[in-house]
Amino acid sequence: ETGVTQSPTHLIKTRGQQVTLRCSSQSGHNTVSWYQQALGQGPQFIFQYYREEENGRGNFPPRFSGLQFPNYSSELNVNALELDDSALYLCASLKNRGAGGYTFGSGTRLTVV
Amino acid sequence: AQRVTQPEKLLSVFKGAPVELKCNYSYSGSPELFWYVQYSRQRLQLLLRHISRESIKGFTADLNKGETSFHLKKPFAQEEDSAMYYCALRGNYGGSQGNLIFGKGTKLSVKP
């Protein structure tokens, strides 16, 4: 059984640029969530996808957007990067929304300069 | 408001001592609570869920609805328990089911 894999592991971008982060869900998991973890903080919920549709969103602006594909892999896109977007971005998958515990990836460390 | 509070940033104990990591929550309705652990240079891992009432690696946690708490306990700490511990609540943002609301975490340091 494969786990959750994220790419890239590290990324440096310039303020104003756009970035795409990728996630492959654990096999058989049809729900994926993205979290932002700033230094010294717990993860903050960005949004969740279930069967390719967004079905929940946290307190993040529209420049944070996502996609889920038929194979349940997922992308997180962030436009117009700001310095405060520097964080660890975590992807987590779940077998069925609202049930069980999430399996987390190792994250992508994004630094905006 | 849905919120998780972990009042201690750092908890330092000696090996063999009892450990209690505090977690309080705010939630309307029946909460579903979790403890996640992150060992150094590793990903977040599910430690236990209150629904399953399991004991993992000697850790237990009891949901106390009266005190809105879900404290994590272990009678005898081991050095390998040193890690970041996050308490989390399954929330309900915008009608979604399944997102997690995390506390800020407690760093447990077990000294030899």
C-alpha cells in the first residue's frame, strides 16, 4: 500500500510568482485535503476535495486554488505569492470523507523571497 | 467557534515519569478528536482517535465532554516518545465533513 507522496520537497519562489504543488494520494483514498503549516504553528486547513470536487474550504483567499484528478492525485496552486505564504504545505488523504484518520504526506517547504 | 487549544508549547520530563499532554476544544455537537505525532524529520502520523479507544505505544486519551478536554497520557515516558504532538478536531467548514482543526502543538522532550 503506497503512502501519500508530495513534490517537490523544497521550493523557493519570488514574491508575485505562481506555484503548483503536487500530491499523490494513498491508494484507495478518494478524499484529499491541503494544509498550510507556518513555523511554530499547527497545520491550518486550506481546502478539501472529494471525487474531483471541492467540498470544503478554510479561511484562505481565492488565490489558493486546487484540483483533484480522476486518479485522486491533487494539485495546490497559489497565485501572486506573498512573503507570508512561506510555510510547509501538507497534503492528506482519506478513504472516505468524514471517516477515519488522515494519512499525511511529508510536505513541500515553500519559501517566498 | 471550532477551536483546539494546547496550552503547553514544551513539556520536559525524565524517562520513566508520567506524561500528560493537555488539549481543550471548543465545538458544538459531538466532537471527533485525534492525536497526531511528528517525530523528528518524519511526517505527521495518527497516534490515536477517541472513537477507537485504542492504546498506541502506551498512550491513551479520554474524551471529557464536561471539561471539553482530550488529554493525552502515558504512565511511563520513554526517550523515543520525544516528538511534537498535535491535538486535532474534525471540523465542519462550509458544510464539508472531514477537515481537521489542529492545536499549535506541544513539544515533548524526554530526558534520560
